Amino acid sequence: MKLTFWGTRGSIAVPGPETLRYGGNTTCLALDIEGQPPVVLDAGSGIRALGLQMLDLPGPLRVNLLITHLHWDHLLGFLFFYPAYRPDVSIHLGGWPRCLEGIQGLFDSQRGDGHFPVMFEQLPSRITRDEALLAPRFDLGPVRVQTIPLNHPQGGVGLRFSRDGRSFVFLTDNELGGTRGPQLEDYARFCRGAQVLIHDAQYLPEEMDRHRGWGHSDWRSALELAQKAGVERLILTHHDPNRGDDAIDAMLDQARYQAGPGLVVEAAHEGLSLTI
């Protein structure tokens, strides 16, 4: 399994000189499984550049798009996902059960809502909600995918991908220590034995009191989860739109100092690629 980050930012895309190293696009990752159709995780603004790269893939082309939840920063890039405008492409939606509803809601509804000039029905590609790709568990060829609820407003799903005894976990938009839903121990069981944990770290520990209930975590909570689960590598993602590259560097230095030598800690950046 090869995983590549195309968008690492939370809430809103923030291109500019202060976000050059970690990137300004919102959440999107590509998963390459040998012998299987391309897999995309979330459709934030990072999916636009990914779609440009996929334009050269020969058709007919199938794309599996897994949606974690329906907030716009994880969906809006789909409007500019160029494979959706190819008649020889089929896009199979999965993950969160309301995935198709979320994608359709981005487009013009003929009610004068002004969302987008194109109607969903006008797209030449075939876009369907695939019952074989929905929570709580499903397979992508040889890869088993398990899910867990996210602690996030209006809900969502975290994802664990496993093959041949190796796993990675993707928990974006997840508030650890919340009063509802799964608790830290539940997430630790879900992540246990994984080689890589990718987790939301939008806030700093000192910012959490004023953001409780917003559905995001801080680096210290993500680090505690990684240590409890015994993962080898923690990748912090969903960076706050107001946190530039230098501030993410400082956050990462703090997290690495507290982690000690037994755990590799990184901050996700566009173009980061790892093989698991």
C-alpha cells in the first residue's frame, strides 16, 4: 500500500507564502494498491491536482472515493475533480453512508441555490454509492478496511487499512477526550498494532478549552493515543488554516520532544508519500 498526501489543511484552503512547505489544500489522500483501482480518501481541494494527474490514466477507469464525513472542506474539491467530467470514468463512493448525498449537495439543484453552475445529472461520469464500500467494514481487493465513528459534529468515520499484517489508520476531524462516542481507550484498541497513525491535530493543547465540541484534537492528545496504541509512526494532519509553516515546525518540535525516541512523529505535508 502506497499512500500520498494531496491536501493536509483543515477548514479552508489557504494557499500562500506561509503555507508553501506543508501545503494549503484541504484534506485529500491517494492510496495505491497494486492491481486495484485508484483509491481516494476525501475530496478536499487537494483532489483537484490529483485529478489532473489521473487524466492521463487510460479508460475505462474506476475510482473508489471514500468520504469520511460531509463537511465542505472534505468535499468541495470534487467540483474540480476532472475525472468526474470523463464519460469513461466510474466513481464508486463509500465510507460514510451519506457519501452520495454529500457529493450531490455540492451541485446546482435547480432551486436557485447558487451552489455551482453544473447539475450533478450533467456530469458525464457514472457516480454511485457503492454498498460494498460502506462502513462498518469492507474490502479493497486484498486490503481489509475497518471503521470507527469519529467524535465530530454530524458524525463521520475513521478508517483502518490492513494487508498482510501491516496497517495504517486515518482519523481526521476527531476530538479525543470528548464526552460522546468512542473514548481514548476505544480508539487505542482500534489503532493497536498499526504501523502508522494519521490523526487530526488542528489545535495546540492551550487552544483546546475554547474549541471543545468543535470536533478536532491537539498534538498532545494525538501523541497520547499513538503511545497507548503502540504505533510506530504518528503523522499529524488537518493543520489549522491560521497556522503557517513556521508555527507547524514549532508544534512538531514540541511533539517530538515529548514523544521521545520510541515514536516517529511527523507533520503531514503535500507530496508526503509512504509505503506500508
